[in-house]
Amino acid sequence: MNSEQDVDELLLKLGADQDLEEYCHRCGDCCRLSIKATNPDRRILVRDLPCKFLDPVGNCSVYEDRFAKAPWCQDLRSGMLSGLYPEHCGYVLDVSWYKGSVSLHDDHLRYLVTYILRAVRSYAAPFKKADLDAFERKWLACMT
């Protein structure tokens, strides 16, 4: 999605300016479901499905051990390459070439619900059961 060369150059520049952690706004959007949809250049951010380790204020409860405890968690470079981070993310803010995840209004998201539910049901490990159940109830009610 985003080129390796562009991402590597951006990471070098960001790291030279300050500690990489300083760019994070703690919005938690990179810790929410983000799926590839019909457009190969974009991912769809599903705010209703946070990682089970994300607390309500946007902190990861297993941050230091996240790659061991949450094998689905991506490192910064991989996340940038795949477009995981939304364009309002501090790491990619104002980077013109970056293509990140986008949020859709519920009216538009409704068209992808069947696809999203199928994807989530096949890989539910990152989510709390209560969040999955609430997501399914919300969207199944809209479909009837």
C-alpha cells in the first residue's frame, strides 16, 4: 500500500526529530479493527471494535509485552506500510503520500457490514466478547 522506501525515510526523519513515542496522540485508532475493503489503497476503520487490551482512554494495558500477548499487533513500520494508521495519526499527519485507514459514516459502513461480520467472526481473538456481541446486535438490527 505505502512504499517501503517512503515509510523508511519517514521513520528516519521522525526518529531524528524526537522520540517516536512522542508522536502518538493516544487516540487508540490503530488499536481498532481496520480491514481492507474493496479499495486496495485504503483500509476501513471500524471504531466500534477496539482491541481487547485497549482501555477507554486509549492506553494499551499490555503495551510493553504487546507483541507477545497480542500477536495481531503491528509494529510502527508494518502498520505504516499497510495503512493501519488513520491520516489524523501523529506519525503520518500532513504526510501527503500516506494512504491510511478511513472512517466511514454509519450510512456508508452499513454496505460493508456483512463483509465485516464475516471477517470478525473468522478472527475474533483481538476483541472482547461483549464488544463483538454489541457490534453484531447494532448492525444486525440495522439489516432487518
